[in-house]
Amino acid sequence: MGRYISIFLLAIMIGIVSFIFIIPSLIGPDSAGEVDMVIGLLLILIGSFIVTQLFYIIDLLQKNKS
């Protein structure tokens, strides 16, 4: 279970770093409002959860196969 928690936290950290540092440097610092930041962070959270669940399902299917 610790493996999936670390995958989840790693996906969140990568998403937040890219959302806060990389994207404003490409678009411009003043173009993102508060609502855009909240929606973006929620999408990162949901996406990280989905990625973690996919890793869990893949591991579960591999264990049932062998």
C-alpha cells in the first residue's frame, strides 16, 4: 500500500510543479486567475488518483494472471 501512496504523492508533486512553475512561464504570469488555479489543482488531484488506481489495477491483474 505504501507503493501506491508514494505514486500518488509523486504524481501530485509533479503536477503542482508543472502547474505553478512551468505553465506560467510559457503563458505569462498574469493570465491565471484564482478560479483557474483551483480548478487546475483539483484536476491534478483527480488525475493523480486515477493514475494511482490504474497502477493498482494493473498489479492486481498481474497477480491474478500468475
